[in-house]
Amino acid sequence: MLQGEGKFPSKMPVKVLFALYPNLVHPMTLQNSDIQTLDDLKGKRVSLGAPGSGTAVTSAALLKTLGINPEKDINAVYLNYSETTNALANGQIDAGFIVGGQGVGAVTQIALTHKLRVIPVSQEERQAFIAEYPAYSEYTIPEGIYNNVPATDTLSIWNVLVVRADMADDMAFELTRAAYENMDEVRKVVKVAEATIPANAKQLAGVPLHPGAEKYLNSIQ
């Protein structure tokens, strides 16, 4: 996207202030399903996420990397978070993807009312995907994040705060400073902001930090 490749028509004139928190890939089914692995999705009814969403882009790319054609090998539907979990709960789909922060509400809710399985992404699958899409990284969802869901290996990609590349250095510095100096207040209402710390500021590889933001981060090291 940054370089204007693929579906993106031109290079984007943006820079990053800092990374926020990782979005996790949640491939889901119910525990009474015969779907144990991503390869088992072949021939199944699968929600890939809302049309044009980050979930839809990620899920389709992951399946393609594993040799699964979303247009031919599965019965794909495109539903948002709540539509995906409702369809899964009602038996209208066999599995679905949600790409969101750890503890995302839609997954939390269905895990409280149904016996949920988060389908693991194997080490081989993770490595193959990251080799093609290096902005992603490996992640293990800890046990207990979702009701009765054990620790599960998956993939993650960081959300970042993006600004215009021509933003003045002083403004970028002050915005970054204000954000970090008040992050404790943000964490009181946004739990995933626990990951928004200076040590994680540069987590999205290949995307340049704004010089003003970098100046602030260097000043507090």
C-alpha cells in the first residue's frame, strides 16, 4: 500500500508517528466442527470479512499463500465482525475470519455463548505467509483471553498512526509527546493500548517514522 503496489494506484505520501497495537488473525469455527486446520476450510462456507476490509485482504492473502483459492476452493461470503459471529453461531457458515486486537469484542462474545475454536496457523504456514508479507509477524494468543480457548498460534500485524509526510516536524514531535504522556489515561478505557509503548513504536517494518516522532522517541531513550 505504501509503495502504491497491487490494488493501490500510487505511492502514498504518508509517514508513521508510532505503532499502536497488533491486530491478530482469528480464523474461527465451532468446537463441534470437523475443521481443525486451515486446509480443512476447503469446500466449506467461510466468511472472509467485510468487503474491502483489512480482514478480507488478510484472510484472502493467507489462503492464497497456502494454495487455497478463495474464489474456487471455498464458498466465500463477505461479512463484518458481528455478521460473521452471528452466522457462525446460527450455522449459516462453517468458519470465519476476524482480524482485530487481542480480546476483540465479537470473538469474546461468541466464545461466551458457544464453544469456539480458534483455528491455529501452523509454524510452516506462518513462515510461508511472512516470507511473502513481511509486515506480519508470529503471535500466540494466550490461554484465557477467550472463554475456553487454549493458547493458539496465529499471525499479527500492527496498527499504526499515520500522518501526512509533509507534517511539520514540531507538530509531529508534540503529537507523539502528548500521546505517550497521556497513554495511561487511554489504557483505562482501551485495554489494547497496553501495547502502545515506546519500545513498540517501530514495529511495522518498512514504513518510515516521521522525523518529528523519531526525535521525540530518541529523546526519551
